Amino acid sequence: MKRGACLVSLFAASACSTAGNTWMSEPMTADQADLEPGKLAVPKQRSEAVDPTRFRSKVLGSEAERPEITSERVRKQPLVGKVLGTFRNTYYDFPAEADATGDLVSLRDARCGVIAQVPRSFYEAVCVQGSGILKSGRPVSFAQRDCECAEVCPRTQQKICYEALDPQKYPWGRGALGTPITPLYTVAVDDTLIPMGTPIYIPEFDGLPVDAARSSVHDGCFISQDRGMRVKGPHVDVFTGMHATTELWNRLVPSNQGVTVVVESPRCARAE
């Protein structure tokens, strides 16, 4: 995918401190725990009806510095392709051990070997997200559940074992296809509705800034490269890579409000 390589460069500077990798089959975010799959909260006027404090997103910059959603511009353009309808939208990123605190917990592999001793807050985050980045800069990813040697994850009540990944090959982790994933390009979907590897256009994200500095804007194009235990039915979970990006996009297009999903769009044609 030619386009994915362009987005990687925007995040490369932070890969050693905030990058991570996706849970191959089960990414889940805090937003996903608050709403049943398939049930959308779609306000008629998103800017007035949505309480930003509900989503625990801090405001970035002053009023003059905040990039605005270009939904009115997007909606005036005809949607070309197959419109699948309104999908619940959420975001997922990855915890960094460097940001964590607490007593140490063993992060184990599928053979019950210890990959690393990590702070409990990191362990409790990575067992929900399915992956994270160690202080060494090495990503760890979900390998197996029901590991008797693993600590119980408080939120999921599962015992998860992990795999340490090659940071050169998987700087942002791998998806359900076993291939590297890319921030603001990879999305998790229910593959009974959208097959893996499908290009997707989401007009609500077209024109959004990729970071708080507005160094570039997004074209609304994504690709389905991941699945999730809580990503069922009309639901799209966007991989943001960094928590700061999650906060930014969650403020501009709040989780659970609903977005339009279009496939077979010429705007997002697969690069051969």
C-alpha cells in the first residue's frame, strides 16, 4: 500500500516511546466498554449534542488553534461507491511502559517464559488493548489467551500471554492479517461485514488534521487490517497509534456518534 508508507513517516519520531502493536484478534478500548455493539449515539448536531467531558478528552490549544471538522464540505460532495451505512466509531492506541507506574508484574510468553517485568498499570492497559511498547522499544502483542501462568486481566478476566515482535518489521505492530499496521490507516472491523484488506472511505475523517500541529490532513481513506472481540456488526475501530492522536480525533469526531462507511470508493482505490 503506497499510502500507508506516507503516514508511517508522520509518526516515526515517536515510535520508540509511544508506538505499539495491535491485538491480532481482540483490540478493545475504553470507549467500547460503554456501549453495546451496534448501538449508536448519533446526535443531530454533533457539536452541540455531544458533551466532550463524557469522552475524557482534553482540549488541545486555544479556540483559535483548534482545527475544525470539515463535515459540511464533505457532505456536499457526492459519495461514490457502495455506502454500507452508519457505523459506530471508536479509536484504539497502545500503552507505553515508559508512561506506566506501579508494582512489577510478569509479562509472559505462550511458553510461560517472562518477556519482561512491567509496571502493573502497563500490564492492565496492555491486557485490554492487546499490545504495547516496552521501555526497550520492543513491541509486545497478544499471542494466546487462557494462559494459566499469566495474571488475570482485571477488565476482561482473561489470562493473556504475549509475543515480543521485531521493532524493525512491526514498528506499530501487526494486524489480523499478520502484516504491519499503520496509524490513521488501519481499522478494525467485523470481517463478516467487511473482509480483511478492504479499502474504506469515511467522509467524516476527510480533511481532519493528523496531529495537533496540523502538519497534514487526512484523506478519509483506511484499510481493514484488524479484528476485535468487541468490534461486531456496524462498528469501525480506528488505529491512531498515539494517545495524543486519539484525544485529538475523539474531540473532533467523538466516539460512538456514528460515521459513514463507504467501500469500492475510487478515492481509496487499492494501490497495486
